Amino acid sequence: YKFNLDVARVGVEISDPMIGQLRLKWWYDAVSNIGTGKVPNHPTVVILNRVFSQYNLDPAVLQSVVEAYVEQLIMARHINLAGLLSNLDKTLGRLSELIIHIIDGVCSDEAVKAGFHIARASGLSNLIRNLPKTISRGRVYIPEDICCSEAVSTLDLMELNSQRLLSSGVIKVIRAIVEVAEDELHQGRKLRNFIDRSTRPVLLTGTIAGQELAAIKASGFDPR
């Protein structure tokens, strides 16, 4: 999770895509050296190197996660919701699957499916929470199809970077994302009873996502 936080932070805090790509390149090279004895002296990478060596894991998983974040950074915006969910599967979903594999060597289908659903819910709640910051840096991660359905433009979304009351269209867009996140959360929780107790703690991120989504709803769908 710390690895994902460090890598995902690049797309939130960096406004220049070139600088962002350089930082992600550093992460790609760092995880590529896992198991070679040449990892950089970075606390997150050092721990990853230890864990991957202990469980004989392939660092290609982490490389693919970084690549997915690069893809998102270059694209800047997804055309549709399916594209956004696919990117979440390639990042948080893959990491969730990796953690489940470490905890439960069997890695049951139910556990993996639940992990992907919870990962999507967490990713969407993070997206909403970070909207004011990403919008201020000129990055719009809300899919175009959701905005088009509510006739909301990129200019309208700039309201999130102001003190003005949000228009009904922007509120509807955020509500739509919250509803998708809640559905993913529900789908993940339905599988809980089919998952081994030792694996269930991996799904605790769903509790955090649920709390964040509830807070967003209580605020009138205003994440500022």
C-alpha cells in the first residue's frame, strides 16, 4: 500500500507530465532491480525487496503497476468509465491480488474478485477526494462519458478549485462516481463469507472507502 501511495502521488501532485514520467521511470527502474542486490536505498523499495525475496515473487507485477500509472499520466483523462475501471484493475487491483497471494497461497477466485471490487471502490473514493488538487493542476480524471451525460465541461469542473457553490451538473457527476464506487463496494462485500478468515483483513480498505464515500455524501457531494 505504501508503494501504491508513493507511485499514485505522482499523478496527483505533479502538473507537468514530463516530470511525472521521469519520477515514474525512477520507480520502474527501482522495482526492476528487486532481487538483484542493486535496489536503491529507499525505505519502500528496501521493504519490497525483502518481501519479494522472502516469498519468491516476480517484480514484473510492480513494473506493470508503474506502467499503468504512466499510461494514466499520459492519457490525463479516460474517455469512459470502463477505461477508468480498467486502470484501477491494473494498479490497485493487481496489488490487492498480490497481497492476497502472499497471505493466502491458494489465492481463491472469490478472494481475488472481492479484492478487485474493493480496489475499485478505494480508487474511486481516492479520485473524488483528490479532485480539488488534481483539477488545480490541470488534470481531469473524471471520465468524459460521465461528464457528457450531465452536460458538464472541463471548465465547469474548475468549480472544484474555487469557493463557489457547485453547480447541479458537477454534483451529479460526483454522485454518479460515488454510486459506482458504492456498487463495487457492495459486490466485494457480498463475497466476504466465501473468503478464508486469514484473507479478510485485505478487504479492510473497503471499510475506509465506505467511510470516505459516506463523508462525501454527507457533504452534499462536495469533496472540497
